[in-house]
Amino acid sequence: MTLESQLINKTYYQMYINEHEKAQPIRVLGDAYQEELQKDLPDLTSIRFAQGEIYFHNRDFEAAIFKWENIAGDLELWARKNIADAYYESGLLSNAEDLYLSIDTNNLTLKTEVALQLFSLYIERGKQEASVEIIKKTIDSNPDYPNVTSIARAYFEEQQDWENAIELAVNEAKRTSSLEWFDIVNAYVQKGVTTNLHPTYFLQALFELYHLDKGTFEELTTSLWNSYKNEESYFTWLKELNQLLLNLDISRNDQWQLLSNLHHESYFSLLNGNYFIKTLEELVPELLTNWLRLSVREHTVMVSAAVLSWNELFPTSISKAIVSEAENLIGETECHIDELEECLALFEAITNWAQMHDMGENNRLNWVVNQLNDFETHHLFITGLAGSGKSAFVNTILGEELQDSPTSSLVMFKDNEDVNILEITDQETLSLEDFTQFQERMDRRRNALDSIFEFQQPFPFLYEQKLALIETPGLSGNHRDRYEVLQYLQMADTLLFVLDANASFTDKEKAALSQIQELAPDIPVHFLLNKMDTIANEQEAIRIFDETSSKIHSYLPEAQVFAFSSQYERGQQLVDMKDFLKSIKDTRNLADKRLAKLLYFIRTTISRLLQKRIDVENQLIESVRWNEEVVMKLNGALNQFKDAESQKIKVITRSFRTIKESIQNEIANSVPKLLQECSELIKEDSNLSTIHMELNDVMNSRIQDFLEKEVMAKYYTLLQEWIINSKEEFEQGQEFLNEMAEGLNSLYGEERIKIECDFKVLDDWRRDTDRMTSRVQLEKVNILLRNTPSQFLFKSAGKLFGALSQNKAMLYNKYKAFVKNDNYSEPTAIVTERFFQQFELFEKSLERDITMFFRQPMNILNEAIEESLLHISTNQDVLKKMNTNPEMFRDPLTLFEVRLRQFEWTTVAGKGVQTAY
């Protein structure tokens, strides 16, 4: 054991007892101590040091410290370290820390041991920052010291200090070139604790690992790739990794299965329509270059096609050497990919993107693609001019009268255990209730071609022949057929063109066939010569058949012709038809041909979406213009409406006010007369001391009778007439609004504005006027008991002179004259005010009630304006976005086209299959 090991482990004392193994160490050292004392110049340092160790091991820390305190020379700093250790073991952590920190030495071992003791002390004292700092310094100064990195790693992991744990593992992996440390890094990556680190952090380690062990390099690179996949730094990772791979001497012979898979997955995820070309134009060429360099056998054709397709759309973006290599590989390498599965994935990506970006539903196209994926069924496309008898032929084949009128939509008849009739539109697939509903749908003509029907039920003939019949509406022989009836032509495996024997192979039919040949030159076309029973005799029928066949063969030499009539015996015709179908069905390379058709529908979908983007922009512009016009007209209508409302308020309230004023005038004229007439009640023998109270009661009673019997009846009649007139005004207003709504609806093109005023207002008025005019109960008015000078005079006179008979005649005459001649303006005003109090409240509510009558139309117009303004704002925002970022629509479709071209390269080069366009 070396001296340093003895000092570290406190076994320095063993150098004294090797010869006395069976003796007690303390006794041996004591004897040595006494022996050394006998010398002239004794040196007790080493013995004291050794004695301290013995005391320490026996936990006599006080004695150990005593021995170590007087150590000098080479062992002094070790002694101080041991004293600190004794303090540590005694629990005097502060003393131990101070002593450890006081040791200043160039001895790397001692320095490391002190640091490790401080590290443990800091942990025990909860000083996490200090413990991290000391262990990191220790590793920097002496990384090869036994267990120091393992201790640090264990501590970092325990504290979940992943930043320092990762830093330690990466640095040690690079420093030691140890696969064990690279495995630790990989474990951290897989644990998911490295994603916050910049991808460049690992590049140097990966570079060194590549030259150390390629298998471990691939595993770590794969783990890092997967960890960054869903992070913001993913593109940075791809860019940095691409640069690293370009600088490595990579060979496909090394079988990079994991990295080839990741390149495959990443490439297609980048081209899924979520990224702009500007983002990918620097990234993808390097990604494809590296993929080609490390691709495994099953990916070689695919990546070669990807390189060529990207280079077609973005020339010079990939080096000529890589393009040339891709050209060689795609021609020489056997294809190991499932093109159909890849194409279906591309189609799904396109339709999902279209749906996410409001580019319309593609339910019909999805249905078509599903049919193309049914390789067990041969698709016989049946078409011909209108009136050629297609439906009758189909009914004969199927054995049922499924169609009794010309076909208006595309219909597929397919064998199935159960009856199931589906209507497929772009938006949805509907299951029809029964055959009757199917017939109703087929009888329609408007927008019929927007639907496809799939008629499933047990069809023995179709089951035996593994056949599906696709019947089209009749062709017109003009260019419109291309965009309407023949848009699904690529669904056909074989096409059967139905001819009318009475006028076969006309110029119209040739024109229709020309379009079919132009649209689908690879689809075999054969002919059914129909209605043969209408020919006069057998000889004439044979002549017509031969002439027609001759004409057809001069036009289409490979075509076959089958004579048919729905009036012939069905059983024999079916036998002949089976033989005919066997002769025209070509099932060779069906999967490859279907693949070509699928590529056709993908390309037409991309083209349609590109055009749709233009259409969408034009529609948005037109929508903004139209909504602006609508807003202008709605605002005009709203202003007219407000004018009409104001006019009705003015007319109706003025009419009510006129009636009220007439009643007010009548009360003002009649009440004073009623009161003056009460003077007749004053007699010479009347008790002048109480007559004013009696008269006051009579006057109030007469006013009450007058109001109830005369005023109320008249007022009621006038108010009912007013309500009738108001109803006429309201009806005129409703009629005006109806005309307005009709004009607005003609602008909308639908019954969108429905204006209904609230005529319940009239019911409320009838109820209120009935209530107000049913009876009147006025509070007694103080007419003759008022505190005026004349009243006081007469009251006083009555009290003063009441007993004097000679004055009574004079007082009688004066009081009677006063009652008769008074104008009664004040009590009349009081009566009028009290009587009209509820009518005043009613009048004040008239404007509100009339507004309520017009409230619903007002709300409808305002809502319509707000809706149009919202459409304008929304569409303008979309237009601005489209014009600001035209790549938002263009780029994804361009990238989909890159993927399409890739599969076209794969199909053409890998299998020699020609595309369907």
C-alpha cells in the first residue's frame, strides 16, 4: 500500500506494527514512543501521527486531536485534515469546515480528499449550492480520482439536478471516450430531462461517439431526435444534425435502420401541409441528402424518388452528385415499399389539410378512394348517350326493376348480405330508409350530380362475377360531360359503352368516346349493342351488329361488342353475359392500375384545391362587396324604418292628445256651470252657518255624476275609435315593413328577413282604456271651504250675524250671488288634474309602447346589419391574411405535389406503371 493510500485511509500506523501483527497497536506505538524518547534528538512526529490514527479508529477523537495538534513537517497538513475529520465525526461541523478550508496545499490527493470531506459536510449541513460547487471543482481539478465522478453523478441524480448530471455525463463521455458514460447520457435523454438544452450541446459528443462506436452513435442520435420531436427546438436539431451527418463519412453498408426510419418519418411529417416552403427550403435538401446516404434497403427507392421529386420542383437545391446517385438507385434497386399505403397516407394528409383550412369537405372523394382500395371487386363502368337503355340493361343484369326512369346520378350497384342504400355527398354520407326514398332521390334533376349512390343488397350475378356496376347519367356528347358525368371515370377497371341498335355509333357517341379516350386512355372500352329486339328481323339484326362492330374496330381495334335486349330470355343472356365479362375483365396488375388511379385522384385533388384557393379569394371579394351593398340597403331601410316609427309616434300620440284636450275642454266648460247651478239650492231659510258645507258636498257629488255618466262614456267611445285608428296606422306600418322585407329578401335570395310587429300593444291599450274609463272616484274637492278672503268674510258674517233676523235676507242674497257668479277656475283645475292623472301616465307611455310595437323589426334589421358587418370584417381579415401570406395556401399544396411526384417516380420507375394522366 502506498503512503498516500495509508494517509487517506488513516492506516499510516501499520508501518510500525507489521512485525508485531499479534500485538496491540497502541502497545506497539507506545513502546516505539518510549524508545524514541531515549534518543538524543527524538523525532516523535510520525509516532504521534500514527497514535492519533489508532485513537481515531477507536473513536477517542479528543485523544486523536491531542496527538495531531503537534504534528509538523510533511505530515502537518494531513494531521490538520485528520483533526477536521475528528471534529466532523464528533458532530462539530462548523469547526471541521473551518479547519478544512484552512488547508492550503499543492498535494492533489490531499486537496481532493479535503474537497470530498467538505462535499459530504455541505450535504449534511444542507448547503446544496456549496456542495455542487465543491464537487464540480474537484472534478475539474482531479476527474480521474477514484469514484469522484460516480459520487457526483449519484448526488446529482438524487437531487434531480439534471443540468449538472447531464453536464457531468457529457463531459466525461467526451473526456474518457467511455461507452458507459455515453449510455448514461442516452438514459438521461430517454428520461426526457435534456429537452431544454440546445441541440448543439450534444454535437461534439456525437461526433466523437461516431468514430468510437457507430451503433451507440445511432442509438443516442435516435434518442435525441425523438426527444426534440415535439419541442420548439426541433427544426434547430434537424438543421444541426444534418450538418453533423454531412461531415461524417456515412455509408449505407453500415445499416442505419433507426436513422433511416427517422428520416423517413420526419420527411413526410415536414411535407404534411403544416409548414411553409421558406421554412423547409434549406432543411429538406440536407435531410434528403443524408437520408440517401444512410438509407436502408427498403427505403432506397423511396428516398431516391423523394430526392428526384424535390429536385424537380426546386432545381439545384440538391447537389448534382446526390441527384445522379438517386437516379441510378431508383433504376437499379428493387422497390420494397407499400406504395398504396403511402399514397393513401398522402391522400389523407391532403384531405385533412383541406378540412382544417376550410377548403371544403371531400367526402365523395374519400368514398371513391375507398372503392379503389377494394381489390376484390372489379368495377364495370356503364355509360352511353341518354336514351341508350343503360338502366334497362342494369335492371336485367340485377334481376330487379331498380330504376324506372333515366339515371340522374352516379350509382354503384354492389353485392352485400343486407340491403343498404347510401347517398354520398361532399358533406356527408346518408343512409336512405328504403327503396322508395332511393327512387325519389333518383327522380330529382336539380343538383343530382352532386350525389353518388351506393346500392347494396344481395345480387347473385355480381357476387359470382366479383363485380360492381357503376352506372352514369346519360351522356350528351358535348364538352360538359367531361366535368359532370365523366369526372369519376378513373374508378373504372373496364368501361362498357351502351349503344342503341337503332342508331349506333353516331357522331355524338364518337365525340363522347373521344373524351373518354382523352381522359382515360388506359381503360379498356367495350360495347353493348342494346335494343336488338326492336330490329325487324334476324338478318337485319346480324347486318347491324356486323356493321357496328366494323365501325367500332376501325376506331378501337381491341374493343369487343355484345348484342343485348331486355326483351330476350334473361337466363340465356346472363350466361352469354358471363362469358362476355370474363373475356373483357383484365385483372392483371390490378393493384398497380388502382395505384395509378389513386395518383390521378390525388393530382386532381391538388389541382382542384389550387383552383379553389383562387375561387375562395374571389368568393371572399364578392362576399365583401355583396355584404357592403347589403349593409348600405339595410341602413337605408333602417333609416326609413325609424322615420316610419317616428311618424307613427307623432300621429298616434297627437290623436290621443287631441281626444284628451277635447275632454279637458268639456270638463273646463261644464264643471263651472254645474257648480254655479248649485246656487239654486240656497234658500232664505237655509242655515247660513252650515250651507257652505252642504253645498260643497252637493257640488262634489254633481261633479262625480257628470264625470261618470257623461265624460267617461264619451271618453271611452273616443278612445275605442282612437285604438281602431291606431290599429290602421300599425297595419300600414306592418305593410310598409313587409314591402321592405320583401325587397331585402330578394337581395338575399331567400326568406331571411321576417318582420312581425307586436300587435299585442293594442290589446294592452284596450285593457288600459277599459280600466281607466270604467269608473272614476275623485277625492272630495274643497270648493266652498277654501281659505279665500270672500269665504272668510261670509263665514264670519254668518257667525256674527246669524242670530240677527234683520240681516239674514241680505246675507242670503250676497252668498247666493257669490255661488252663482264665481268662475270656479281653481276647483275646475283640481278636478281636471285629478281626473286626467292616469290618462297622463298612459299618454307618457305611448311612445314607449309604439317603440315596443316596432322593436322586433328594429332588432332584426340591426342584427342583419351586425351580421353583414361581421362577415365583411371576417372576410377582409381572411383576404388580408391570404394576400399577406399567399404561401399559406400555395406552399402546402406545392409540398403535397412534391410527395405526389415522389410516388409517381416510385410507381413509374419501380413497377413500370404509367400514371393515369
